[in-house]
Amino acid sequence: MGAVNATRVLVVDDEPMVREVLARYLAKEGYAVDVAEDGEQALAAYAQALPDLVLLDLMLPRIDGLEVFRRIREQAPTAVIMLTARGEETDRVVGLELGADDYVTKPFSPREVVARVRAVLRRSSTATSEPPRVVVAGDLEIDGSKRELRRGDVPVRLTRKEFDLLYLLASTPGRAFTRSELLEDVWDFAWDGDTATVTVHVRRLREKIEEDPSNPVHLMTVWGVGYRFDP
């Protein structure tokens, strides 16, 4: 569905009405759209279509959404927006920890979903067009071009969002970011009162980059504000 050369979106949801409505709204905005109703179809459609973005329901038959997400990210850093029902708080947080770009809670407005798709794709495009650089801090080397972190001579594996968060903080050393700013800059969605995702990601980063995570020297807490990076 949609023009051959258009930006391609894969919609994965087991509810026919959701698939139909989202596909119609996205096509109206000029996106090429593919759909899948379960996890197996999603992986097959992904391999065939190689979409620019995936709208992924977490509660899927055959293969669940989180497993589909993991397999997609093993292949490429494709943008993913997760669709979650109210009450799926644990799955949503796990998805964001794994590196999902955004999430939308059901029931939702199709226009809101299209706006989120546009925002995530715009941010991905902007990030790609900006010349990345290498940031060195102590024994840490953060390569924005290769999206790699090395600690000494040892590569450190980060999720997509862990890298984005670290690179943002390390690229502007000394600046204190609020948690809501980090949500908007890294996850590209507005603060809704819950900043637990940022806190979890900072904790995980400290475990990977700090000699003593309980006494960090790089990823510092600014009490009453948020976090800053100390080179």
C-alpha cells in the first residue's frame, strides 16, 4: 500500500480495525504501509519490506511483541513505536529499556499516532544528518559515527537508547538536564509525570561505564534537577 519510494511503515496489531484505521491514516499522509496481524507475520513482513519504522503492538499471538522487537533490533536499528494497552506498564518499561523510540497507549487517536510517527522519523533523519563526533572522557571513548562505546580497549554493548542518552549528556559536559528534558530529547515524547524510564537507563549506564556505580564519577545526579556528565 502506498508509493514505492515513500517512507515505509509496518503496522503490527492483531486487531483488524486498528490495522485498517492506522494504515488508512498513514497512507493518507503519503507513507507506504504494510500490515501484519501476529508476530510471525510481522517478522516475515519486516524481512521483505525493510520498513523505516514499525508500529508494534506488544500483545501479539504466536510471537509476542517484545520478542519481535528483539529480533528486529538484532537485524537493524529500525525505529519502533510500541502500542500498549493500559495496564501493560511492565511491558512498556521493558520495551523502552530495550530501546524503543516511543510508545502510544490504547485507546489512541490515529492522528496522534501519525504525529508520533512523523516526530520519530524526523528525529531519526536529523540525527543522521548531523555530523557525529568522538567524545573522550577518561577511559571512555564514545564514537557517535559508529555508535560505539569503548572503555579502555574493551567495547561496551549499549542499547540504542542507552547510547543516545549517554551521547547527549557526554556531548554537552557539565550541563544539567532535567529528566523531562531527557525524555523529550532522547525518547521524543513529552513528560507525563513518569520519569522512571530515564532513572532506569541512567542506572544501567552507570553499571556499564562506572568503576563503582554507587559512586559515579561521570554520570552525576544533580539533586532536584536531573543528571549531568562530568568528563
